[in-house]
Amino acid sequence: MGLIKDRPNLDHFRLRIEGGNSDSRGICWQFLKGSTRFTDGAGFRKKGCEGMFGEFRVAYMSTNNGFIVRDPEILINKDDFEGKKKFIRLIQRHEVVEMLEIGLRMKDSKGFVEDEEGYVENFGCHGVALNEEFDYAFKLGIADEYLKFLEEKAFEIEDIRMRKIFIRENNHAFKKAKRRFLQKKRG
């Protein structure tokens, strides 16, 4: 397991991940979490972000037995959390987990399809991130309130099909996290 964090200049950060995936997750967590930048809605759109709440940008480079995360940036739109700042850490967790899962799957050469434009689709990584997001919400005791917040925010999504997907995937992740939470509680 190696960790390289070098700074040739202030705009360049690099993290080398090698070894087992469970070890990699722990090392990556603090590094990626530290790459979060908060902005308002105008700044979010100016950076080319089209999603709701947050997005991440990163370059991955494969190595013989791992991968390098280069120049990671998580962008969080503070305006989406008006009066609900406590939910920001849930979105931040989602983005970190999704970014990390993509890298780990690249390291293991699984779960990716490249389209004709070279875009790599991260099958399953978003779902893993949603599960982690809701597990954390239950741990903090704010899962019910968070789901209600997301359902209200869903009405800001103009595309009805995308709105339905957003509601469905969040409800599904909530139910799975609730089952896990109750099972843990029972022992």
C-alpha cells in the first residue's frame, strides 16, 4: 500500500493507490474529502456543473498495480442547501465515495464501458455512493428528514423522467439503508 501526495505546484495534487481495496478506501477518504470546494449556484454552473447539489472532477491514471488520482475536485453548490446545511456532508460523502469507487473499479478492471466518445460509464458506483450516503444519514439520525428534503428538491428537476429516477433511486437507497440500520440495531 503506497501513498504519494506530492505538490509540484498549488494546482496539482496526486494520490497513488495500490494494495487492497479496503486499505485504499481509508487512505483516499481524507485526501478526497479535502478536495471539496464550496460555491454558489452561479459558480457551480460557471464550472460547467449541470447536476444538483454536487459533482466531482478527477483524472485517473492506471499503474501496474493500482491507480493515481490526479487533481480531484468536489464541487458543492451551497445554494441547493438553503436552510439545510447539515445535509452538505451527506452529498460530500456521496461524491467522495463515487469518485473512489470509480478508481477502485479501474484498478480492478471491472464495471466500465466506454462509449464512442470515450466517456466511461461507472456502472454501480453511483449506487454504492447512494447507499453510503443514506447509511451515514441513518448514523447521524437525519435520514427521514434528508429523504423528505430530497423529495422536495426533486420538483426542481424539469425532465420528468429524470425526476422519477431521482426519487426512485433515493427511496430505494433509503429503504436499503433503513434495513441495514435496523439489523445493526437489533444486533
